[in-house]
Amino acid sequence: MTRRVILYPGEDGYVVAEVPSLPGCVSQGKTRDEALANIQEAIALHVEVLRERGEPVPDDRVEVVEVAA
């Protein structure tokens, strides 16, 4: 299973990783690679908790587009 992850610079200089299809699933790291490793763990734990609670695990139906501002 794969999930789309948004990476962006945090105010503290860390790289923030967020999973739009799993609201509240956010992590960070000092580097891009660390942020990705951390969010992989966060995704696994998030999905595990949803299953333990008997809640549905949302599909990753996120579309990423760029819009001119």
C-alpha cells in the first residue's frame, strides 16, 4: 500500500511530512529522508489504531495539482 505524502519546510527548519488521506497523520525530520522514514512509521501506527478501534481505513484518493497564484 502506498500513500501520498506532502513534504514542506517547518518553521523550525525541520522537514514536515503530512498524509492528507489520514487526517492528523503528521511527522517531521531533520532531513527529507528522516521525515520520510518517520512518516512511514506514523502511517503504520495510524492505520493500526484505526483497525483496533474498528474504524475504516480511508483510501488514498488524494489528487495533487498545481495552481497558479
